[in-house]
Amino acid sequence: MTNPKKLGVLGGTFDPIHMGHLVLAEQAREQFQLEQIIFIPSASPPHKTEQELSLAIHRFEMTKLALEGNRYFSVSDIELKRKGLSYTIETLRELKGLYKDSEIYFLTGSDVLEEITTWKDPEEIYKLARIVIAVRPGFDKFDPENHFAKKSVIVRITGVDISSTQIREKVRNGESIKYLVPSKVEEYIKKKNLYTT
């Protein structure tokens, strides 16, 4: 599909991608009737140091494996190809150039409302895309007077209490991550010996 009317975008480090990301995307797809959702692993997010992240190629490959079999989901390497820090605004500008006739829905979690003022050109981000803030039970305590909360579309999703940090810790401790990540992602983590040190 080259130019969907409604295009979802889900960015993140995906280190690793997990079931929570997939549930968020699927429920947003259904709720907003999105024709396609592009997952975009960030290369160098401004708020994280490279030492904290696995290699971009591993995060891209895990995302690709996680999306197999879902015709609505795809993965893009546009941030991996771009040099320098991965700014959301630059990604959205690039996507607007590629999908001129599409309405872009930028999907993200409620924690972003706390930090969006520190992002590059946040006001322009809201001009380029509809910002969909997904909140899950227990994580919906944000300030309703928040300027950006008022401009966002707030949606409630099924709570999947999983984090990438938790998964990395489990791997380090030799604990099972079955059903927290897709099975192919679990196999990839084992094969590449990720998160063990």
C-alpha cells in the first residue's frame, strides 16, 4: 500500500520489541481504522545514550520478526539511515514527503506527555500528525491541563504490563521471557546472546 488514507506511526527503541507494543498498535489500528502502521526503530534517540542501547541492526531485525504475518504492520529503517540524533520531527517531515495524501497518526504512550516539551519543535509535530496518547490502567494519571494533553487524542488500551527494561533484566537473570515477546524475537535474543551482560 503506497499511500494509505490513514497511516499509523509507532516509534521507539524496541530494545526489544514486546507484546505491549503490538497490542497498542493493533488496538489503535482498529480504533482509528488505520490502513497501515509503520514501526520505526530509533537509531540514536536524544534521551538515551548509545551505551544503553543494543545495536540498531538487532533492534531492527527483532522488530521485523515481530511483525511477520500481520499485513497491516511494517518496519522502516528511515531513522537508521539518517545520521545524527533521531528526532521525531525529522521523521514526520520525511514521512509527510513520502505519504503526501495520508493523515498520519503518531502513536505513543502516556509517559511522553511528561517529556514532550523537551522534544525538538513539539508544536510542529502536532501540525504534521494527530498525536495519539495510549494510556493503560494504572498509567493514566497525567495532568489534564497539560497543553499537549489537550491537543492529543487520548485512548485507553488493554493493560499489558511489560517493559523492555523488565525483559532485559529477565534475560540477564536467566529467567523466561516466553509470551512477553513473540517467539521469533525470543529465539533471536538467544541466538545473538543479547542482554546477557
